[in-house]
Amino acid sequence: MKTKHAFLAIIAALVASVIISVSVLAQQQGGGGQNPPPEPPQEAITACNGKAKGKTCQIQAPQGTVTGTCQDFNQQLVCVPEGGPPSDGGQPPAR
């Protein structure tokens, strides 16, 4: 009976060590699945050249002219469309 309990204790310890190892490895590799935000398009950077933070800017997009404001992003000013950048990676919000 003691042999069976010892065997189960060893199995439980092995399973726990595998779970802990996988968890630590996942945190080291990806920070829990969070990706950094994508880089803004060059047009958004160019639209704020020579402008101050908070100033109005415009970008020519496939659907027409998009108006926004110059905002900080990774130590540079970029034109962020009114309503913010698209959250789904699609087009900026329609007006």
C-alpha cells in the first residue's frame, strides 16, 4: 500500500513540475499572448511632420480623406483618426 501511495506522489509531483515549466516557458516567450501594437503607416507619421501633439492632421486613405489628431506613439507623432485607430485592423470608422 505504501508503494502505491509513493508512486502516486511521484506522478503528482511530475505532473505539477510539467505544468509549472510550461507556464513559465509561455510567460517568457509571449507574455501571455499579448502582441505589441502594429507600427503606424508611414502616411500617419508624415501627416504630423512639423506639427505639435494635439494638432489636426489628415491622411489620404482608400475611402477618402481621414481627419485625426497628432498623438504620441513610440516616441514619435502620428496622425490618429477621430475615434481612434481601427480595433479590428480594418478601415477607420465611417463618418
